[in-house]
Amino acid sequence: MMASPDISSPWISYSGESFCGSFDIHMEEGNTAEVLHVLEAPTSSVSYNCSTPKPPPLPDKVCTKTKYPKRLVDCSLVPKETKNIWDNLFKEGYGADVYIITEDKSCIPAHSSVLSIASPVLGNILQLAKVRNGMRCIKIPGVPNEAVYAFIRFLYSSRYVEDMLFELDSDFAEQVGLVYEEDELKKFVLPLLVLSHCYLVPQLKRVCVYILEHGWLTKENVIDVLQLARSCDAPRLSFICVRMVVQDFKSVSSTEGWKVMKRANPALEQELVESMVEEDSRKEERLRKMEERKVYLQLHEAMEALLHICRDGCRTIGPRDKVLKGSQVPCNFTACKGLEALVRHFSSCKTRVPGGCVHCKRMWQLLELHSRMCDEPDLCKIPLCRHFKEKMQQQSKKDESKWKLLVSKVQTAKKALGPFSARHAGLL
């Protein structure tokens, strides 16, 4: 909280009789709504005789909206038979004109037209490949042959994309003929991420990022995935990895992946350490602002309680023209109890000099703060309100700026409460 300016001596020397004389201080130990049928047939104003046929009834609604999973908006429903045709075309290799050679020299038959449409990079490679005995041969090295097989199959049907879209509703997926085969994709998700980047297959990259984001990342592999995400131009995945490192920095920094990264890529280590420091600084700043806002809210509540005591009275303290309610009556103002004790002390304290009594100084500051926030000093029932208004002219510009800043902070806290503050709730 901002330190309030000290009260100058002319303010303290002001007689307290007007303050004490303003208070009377008791010292103690349906109806149900009808349903309207709006879909009934309208009644005609023309009278029909017995021989006139009745008008036909209104047509029934034959089209009903089917509820599909929320994530189905980007997916077109393909019949089971059509998907099986594409799968069989890939698995059986009927009419294939391309052989894809994997790391272990295995051959996967494929169709150049499908590969060219699904991946522009593969299309360019196929154009440069030589035709031998009616077949082209291209190599996809560096990844397991099972990952290459899953990659090529994805290019044919994109089945995995729809499987992931239907993950939240597997019953519906089974009704439309989708087979849930996510395990193989999860097993080779990292090689598939690399292939999706190298051969420009963005839909596969999105699926890989989705799998990695939902449950696949751990503190042991997050550093490896982070480096791979940066190499494969996956900014969302990179952000998720950095966030995971920052949230559990102590555990991640003790893993083997961190130690290897520290030796191979010290720049990345420095970046992650700086991110962690920045996050700690932001967290401390948030906590500081929360505590500061809490103080301003307490000051606002004190202003509300002070007006409540001086205008209406509360339990054992209040104006002389009001009947006090007694100490057993509950009060809706949380600051009332402490403020009552402060008012009692202020009315009987004999010191009232700067630095002599901390409690009296606090009471002076509360009275001045109210005076600066009050718009009707002539009608205000808070003691010394008009007196403080007049004495403001004697303050220095430095003290004046401090008070203005404090008033603005308290007013901002008051606006943040909105209709839930005590005064707006009609409790005063």
C-alpha cells in the first residue's frame, strides 16, 4: 500500500470536541405461467357448412436436426464402403506405379496421383524420379518402416484425423463406420511429426500436435519434444512444452533429456532458465498487485463503514439522534467492529500528535481520505469533513499528488466491486 502522507501540525491541533460531540458511544464488555401452443392450425373466420371439406392439416416437420459431436464441423462424413475402398486400394496396391523404399529396404506400393495430391513435396520428387519397368522408386529414410506405412496410409484416407475428431463420441464413430486405430499413430507420433513437416502435410501435423498435447508429454520427454517442435515449425507445441518446463522446472531440469540438451544446445538452456525467471517475476508481480488491491478494498470498506456509523449508527456507537441497536445485532459491514474500537480510542486519546499515537494518526488519515472522496461536505455527517476540505489548500504539491493517487486507487477498487458493494446493495 502507498504510504499516506503525514498530517501537518495545524490539522492535529484542531480541537477534537466537534468529533466527540457528534457521537453517542456506549461502552461495553406464481403463480405458474400458462403454456401457449403456437403450432396449432389457425382458426378461420369464415363459417363452413357440413358439405364444405375441411382444410388439410399443417405439414409435419420431417427434417430434424441431428446432434453431432462439436468437433465434427471440419469433418465430412464418408461412408464406410468408400473408406474401405481407399484402404483396400492402399493395402493391396492395385494399379500401383510407385515403390516407397523404407530404412530397412522394405517396399510399400503406392499411387503417384494420390501422393502428388496429398503432398506437394512428394509430387516434386515423383516428377524427378526415373521410371523403370513402369514403376518409380522413392526413398523415405531415417524413420521406422512402420511409421512410413502409417504416413502413406494417412495420405490415402486421412482416417486418423476423423478418428481423433470422434474420440469424444466413439459410439457415433462406430455407427458411421469409423474404425478407432489411434494406438499405432500414438506409437509413431514423433516420426510422423517429422514426416508431416518434411513433406508438407499440415493436417497430419495438427493431429500429431493434438496427441502430444493431450496426455503424451511427460517431464522425461518434454525437452526432446520441444527441440523437435522447433525443428518442425510447430509453435503451439513449442509453447506447450515451454509452459510445462516452467511449471515444473525442478523436476524437468533433473532429467536425462535436460542434461543432454545442456551439453548440445546451451542457448536453449539459457532461454528456458530466463523464461522460468520471467514467470517467477510475473507471479510475484501478480501477488503484489493482489495484495495491493486487497488493501485498497479494505480502505473502501472502511469508508463505507465510517459513513454507516456516522449516518445510521451501528450497535454501540453512532449519532446522538439515532437509537442504537445494541451489540448483539449483527452488522453487514466487516470493517465496523475495528472501526468502532478506533473511534472509541480517538475520542478519548490525549496524545493526538504526529508520531505520538499510531491509532489516532490512522483515524486522521481515514477522515482525510473520506473528505477527499466526499462530494457533499456541507451536508456530510462525517466529523471534520468540511474542515479537511478547507485545509487541503495548505498541502504541498507532493503530498497532494500522493493523496490523489490513493483516492484513485480506492475509487478503482470501489468500481471493481460493482453492484455487490454494501452501499449499492442497500445496506446503508
